[in-house]
Amino acid sequence: MEQSKIRNVAIIAHVDHGKTTLVDQLFKSSGMYRENQQVSERLMDSMDLERERGITITSKNGSYTYGDHWINIIDTPGHADFGGQVERVLRMADGALLLVDAQEGPMPQTYFVLKKALENNLPVIVVINKIDKPAARCDWVVDQVFDLFVKLNAPDDVLDFPVVFASAKQGISLMNADDPITDESNMDHISQMIIDHTPAPVGDPAAPLQMQVGTIDYSPYLGRLGIGKVVNGAMAINQPIAVARRDGSVKPIRISKIFRFERDEKVAVDVANVGEIVAIAGMEDVTVGVTFTDADDPKPLPLITIDPPTISMNFIPNDSPFSGKEGKFVTSRHIEERLKREILADVALQYEPLTDAVGFKVSGRGELHLSILIEKMRREQYEFQVTRPQVIMKEVDGKLQEPYEELTVDVDEQYQGPVIEKLGKLKGTLEEMGTENGMVRMVFKIPTRGLLGYRSEFMTDTKGLGMMSYVFAEYGPHAGDIVNRVNGVLVVKEPCTSVAYALFNLQDRGKLFIGAGEPLYMGQIVGENARAVDMVVNPAKGKKLTNMRASGSDEAVVLTPPTVMSLEECIAYINDDELVEVTPKSIRLRKKTGVRVKI
């Protein structure tokens, strides 16, 4: 493949601004599919969790041809919790497409990903997406993007960024927002913009081989695959090379397979040259950041620097009375082996053994980052328990510091009062506020601790109509105590099976999390008390029967449907003396053993 005809582009944006849909349309417009070929939506979202949640979790590689050019696309996650993915894959790119919603404008994650792109000196093409929205305001969004570039101290040549307007859902792109939509309003404008404004990859084909692994893939036949861009030199099948590891050691290996990306598929090739993004098989324990280099003249590339994690949780083996009934992998050794595999592919994740108990302290970028890992393990038949998330504090000059987030909320004017009041209690400070068309945008600076579990409260306060997003800002002074939960819980007195009659009498005391006929154990949490104290209950208490007929005095047992919480909601709900028990079939809340409960 001719080096001057290659373009490597990363697509970066805030979550849900249309990156993966845009990639779908670029592939379709390239003519790489047959007319009658069935093509699924959001092609690059290959994980079950990505399709279920509608978000990108791991970065993916794909490519398509446009004219005589070969365009490699890197689809990146949009959520701040997966920022570690964005940081490392930008090394593969020579340019970036920045997608911005035509109604919402730049959001916190837009700031984060653009900052990373500018740090890597990438030329940026701005795509104003979703121009088909009724409330689209393209000129305002372009001005906001320009202000964002200025805020990030972008160089003058980058400030003169090219702009293209698109509706990825409809498969159209325009050079000006007011242009009429015709048959020629396809995605070609974006492809041409990539070729015109993204430089070809630089590198010396005659120099010693250098290729740094940016992401990891897995093949059931070949094992782990390292994906990266060939920076210098060339590689071929069966070529003996060396791998420079993260710890500085150098190990000889032999390349067994080379794959190039065509659309979202891998195609085997014999040779990879400078500028190509390829997947390499041949090293069983390949990790992110290692450099494939020349065996005779090893020259490792500088390691990828990743922002530190901000939140940690303890993963401990399940010791409840139901332990081992539903999961296949239940011991601490099983958990450790799974965590070892995860950190090979996710460098933003860290873990270490607990010193005072059996289990592991797992650290990541946020609640979602860790909850996705828990959900993946659960689906792989792992059974374990997790503690309440804790923010990772620092001590600077003898003073305790904690991480702060920049939180942006968009709400209707009528709901701004409850939101400001609630965030004030969570130590949030209002920094910016603006109103347009009855919607209020507020920017807060808030401790990461304050945001744990806040999303569900926010959706309740705004009747489901608000939008909130946040990104890590900085470490700052400790903000003091933040109350997680005012209400106590209903705790099971002894092992039993829940009975409808008992639950009917309990539902006046609070909110129930379970229904009738469920097996329970001592210490399990079955509901939320209406008062601030915990209460021991007996959900198996039956009705006393007599041989006397009761005419009309019996109440019909009508149960209110129980509150079923998601994994994220359970993690955010618990206090420090409680645990979430996670199994392939169930998610249960429980008290830690040895905790005395007030009666």
C-alpha cells in the first residue's frame, strides 16, 4: 500500500453525538457493500453491552477506500470513564474528526477529547452532526467550538479548522448548513475533507521496525492480537522481531499473522508497511504500550502516559450463605486471573491485593468504568461481592486533596431549583449559567464523591428530561463530609423465603426491593426503611389461621411492585457497611458480617 495514499483518522466526540453511526455511513457510501448485503446498525459496536446501552466502550478499528485512497478509521468511546481508550489510540492517528451535536454544542467530553487531540498535534476537522434536529443551531455551535479551541490555546493554524455539516442518520453531508439537500449530498464531502486536511503518515520504510500496540483484540484461534500503526520500517509474516515491554525488557518473538482492517473485518496480509494500522499475532501476553521493533537494532517508542484513576472499589470473594450456587468462578484466585487479563487490555484500570482481607482493590476512572467490568465478569459466570466506591485521595503539602469533576447539566427552567439545591448539598459550586429557549445550562465544579449515585436522583428531579455529563477537572481541597443516604434499610432477621402476607405489612414501613417467593438469608437487605435507622424484619411471617370464619374483615393482599435497581444503582445505593453480591443470575444487597443492626 502506497504510503502517500493512506489516511489515519480518529473520530472523537462527546457521548451520543453520533460517532458510530457516522462510521456506518462512511462505510456504506464507499461502495464496499453489495446492494443486497445485510448490514447491521452501529457496526463497530461489537460488544453485547455496547449494543444494549447504545454507547461505545472500547475503541475499534475499521477502514474503507475512497477513490485511490485508503482511510483507516478509529472509533473512540465518548464517555469520560473510558478516556483511557481515547488517550492511547490517538497515537495511531494522523488527524481527528471532531463531532459536535448541532443542538447541544460542545459538551464536557468534547473538551476532554479535543484537549488530547491537540496534545498529540493532530489537525482537526469539525463535523457538525445531527443538522436534521428541529432545534439545530449550526452557527452558534461553530462559534462555541471556536471558543473551545481558543480556551485550549490551540495554535493559529488549528484555529482555522475546516467545518462540514452532516446528518449521519440520514447519510447526508453539506459544506454549508444552508445548502439544499440533493442526490449529491452524500458522505463524500467528509471523505474528501479527510484526504485534503489529514496528512499522510510520516515514517521511513528503510529504518528499523517500530510499531506500538494501542489496543488489544482477541481471536479464538490465534489468541491475543496487538493492534497499532507501523511508525517506521516494515514487517512480514515469520519475520523474527523483538518486543520492548513496559518494564524495559526486550524479548524475541516471531510474527505468525498480520491482519489489515477492511470495514470492520480483519483480512490476512503478508506484509505491513509504514503508516498501516494492523493487528499482529505471535505474542501470547502482548499488552498495551509495548513496541514491536527490530531484533538487531531495538528502538522502543516512548510509553503512553495515562491519566490516573479517580475511584476504587474492593472486589472480594462471595461469602454469603448463597455462595457458589449460581456462579462458576468464585475464588479469589479466579478473580485475580480475570483482573490480570483485564489490565492487559485496559491500561486505565489498576488493581492490588487487599492487606487486611481477602480480595482486591480495583481502581478506575469512574462508576461506569468499574460497573462495566463487573457486568462483563458477571456474564462470564463470575460470582463475587463489591464494596461502595471510594474516591482516591491525595496528600499534597500535608493537606488532603480529592478529585473534582466539571459537571454540565441541561434542564428545563422549572427544574433548575431542585437541581441547584441538591448539588449544593453535595458540595457542588455553580460556575456558569445560561438560558436559551426555556432550557438552562449550568456548569458546576463538584467533588467526585458527590456524583456517586446522583444520576438517578437527577432523573427523578427533572422528570427524566434533564441531561447531565461530567469530566475530571482536577484535584482540589477536601470538601468535607457528604451524606450518601438518609434512609435506613430493612434487613432480614433469619434465613427464609419471602411471603406475600409479610411483604404486604412491610410495604407501609418503606420501599421493597424483592417480591414474594424469593429465598433470603440473614443480613440481606430487602428494602428501604422510611426512617433513618435500619430495621430488622421477618419477610416470612405468615397469617395466623383460626377455625373461625371472618366475614369481610380480611384485607386482600395487594403488593406494590418492588423497586428493581440496576447494577450501577445498587453500587451507588449502598453505604460503607454494606455490600453488593453479584452473581450471573442475581444482584443482592447485604450487610457486612458482624454489623449490629438496631431493632
